[in-house]
Amino acid sequence: MNAYQRRAIVYGDSLILEGVRASLVKCPGLEVLVLHQPPEKLPDELRAHCPAALIFDMGAIQPEFLLALFQQPGLLLIGIDPETHRALVWSGRQAAAVDAADLVQVIVGAGPADPSPDRGSNGG
């Protein structure tokens, strides 16, 4: 990983996460790893890889699992809700849509991308 890159971990193997991963790997300055470890091993993996963000399917994660992840300093937890196509960021912010531009903006700390209504018509 280069010094200017941020690392994001996609945790799980759902279809929506595969789509998110496929979009994120195209983003310059972002390294994307995929993990499939059992939940009890994930905190060790997070310490080993030092990601800026963990992206997961909200429908596949138990609440007690999230509580353990809150112990990771500086880690953004980004839950993807496949039913509403929204990303919930456990820092109090919420992205307007689930696409790579929104997630990259959240990971690098700039907040969600512009949610203006004409955004979809210009290819963004």
C-alpha cells in the first residue's frame, strides 16, 4: 500500500458487497481487501491490516458483532442496506446512495458525494 492510499475492507460475500467491491477497486488512492473470516477472528484481521473502513451487509451482521468493532480506533463502519440502497456510517453520517464515489468520499473524510437530483443524469 502506498503512503497516499487508504485501505478499505469488504467483509462478506453477498452480491451487493461484490458489486461495491468491484466499484471500489477502480478508485485511485483506495486499496480494497475482501475478508471472509468468522466474526470472532475479524478484530485481529483489522488490527493486522489497519483499514480506514470496514464495509459490510447490514442484513448479515449481528448487533453484538458491531459492538466488538466499535473498539477499533479510527475505523469507519459502513453498513450497506441492500433493501434501501443506503450506506449507514457509524460516525453519525449517512450517504445519499450506495456507489463508489459516495463510499470513497466517506472513507477519505470528505462526507458523501453531492446527492443533487441531477447527479444520476450526468453519469455520476
